[in-house]
Amino acid sequence: MVGVDTAELLWAIGLGIVQGITEFVPVSSSAHLLLIPELLGAENKVLRSLDFSVALHLGTALAISAAMAPAWWRLLRAAARPANDRGKGPGARVMLAAIALASTVTGIVGILVEDLAESAFREPALAASVLVVGGVLMYLADRLPGNPDRSRFRNLALAGSAQVLALVPGVSRSGAIFTVARSLGMDRRSAIDFAFLLMAPVVIGAAAYRLPGLIGSPEFGGENLTLYAVGILSAAGSGYLVARALPGLVARSGVAGFCVYRMLLGAVVLVRLVVA
């Protein structure tokens, strides 16, 4: 590809794959996109920029759209059943109402603190510390007993609204929802399924909101366009595979491995920052 350095192209592919995996795995994609170039010394400013991070989130928005389309179709069909249908209709309508409320809260808070999230929150030390603390909290929450009957409107709305914390690098959107849902007594399957259902409108909405700014960025053009395109496609492909496989894995095995990974990565980064 003319004008694009091979090393930079590999960086774009690698960061796209990292985004695709970590957007859905409860380890925080924003923390990884902030810390990995810092740790490994990526020199290209475009690859370390907020605009490139936004572009990669566009890729995972495409991934979650495709991966969750069947589940959303089933939910909408169930919610459309007559009021006197005692099947899945009432539960589906409760879930839709909770998703609508949580998505609205997340969107409003996200817009209000957008500038703060793009400046003060993008500190490696903060992201590393939050990785550790979040890992501990998620591990403790997942050790609690769970009950599918705890999937009530109040619990769903509270768990869904917790994703506003993902504005801070180190807080995973799926991890925040899962942690609060498990803390409120929901079982693993209900918690992770709800997290992924809720992520779809929020991730898609955030990508749509930021798309005009990305297109208008002076860096989004020329030879950089190749880096953006490769990163988006890598994020979309890897994200789709993870989004399809992860809910079943978490329901069967829990999140202990992800919690340990979060704590180790955060500790390594903090030690490196102190030594440096």
C-alpha cells in the first residue's frame, strides 16, 4: 500500500484486534488502546490519537450490530406479544424499558462529561489503577449466588446505568454492567446476556454521535485513511467473533480469569510508571 509503512500497518491491524477483543471481554478496551501504544512505544501519533480510538470503536459497533441482531429480533418479537400473553412478553417489555432508560442515562452523561473524558481521564496511571480495582470488584461480585428471578426492572436499570463508568479508561462497559448485575443477585447467564443486549444500542449510538467529528478530522484522510480502514475492519472482524463466543463462555466459567488479567496488567503498568 503506497505511502503506508508496514510497521504502522501492522500496528493498525494489531490495535484493531485488541479493540475487537477488549470491547466485549470485561477488561476495558479504552485502557488497552491507551496503555499498549504507551508500553510498546508506538511512534505514529495517529495510532495513539483519540480519533483512531473512535474509529476502532466504529468497527466494534459494526461487530455488535451483526452479532446481536438475532437476539434483538427475538426480544422485539417477544415484546410485541399481546398483553394477555403470559409467556415471555411481559419480561421482554420490562427488559426493553430498562434498556431504554439505561441507554438514555448513559447518552446524557456521556455528552455532559465528553470533554473531561477525552482529557483528564486519559491518564495511564488512572487507567491502570482502575483496572486493578475493577478486577477485584468483579471477582467478588461473581462469587455471589445468582438467581434468574432477580432480573427485575430496578435491577436491570441500575446495572445498565453502571455503564456510564466506562467513560473512565479501565472500566469495561460489559464488566461494569456484569459486576453490578451480579451484585444485585442476577445469575451469570442473565447478567452477561443483558450486558450484551444493552451494549448494542449504546456502542452504536456512541459511534454515530462521534462519526461526523471523525470524518471532519484533518488526520482522517490521505495515507492515514488506510490505517483507519484496516483498523476498523480488524476491530469489526475480531469483535464479531468475540461477541458471539463470550456470553456462553462467561455463563459456563465465570470471569475469574479476566479479573486476574486485569489486576496483573494494571499492576505491571503501575510498577513501570513508578520505575520510569
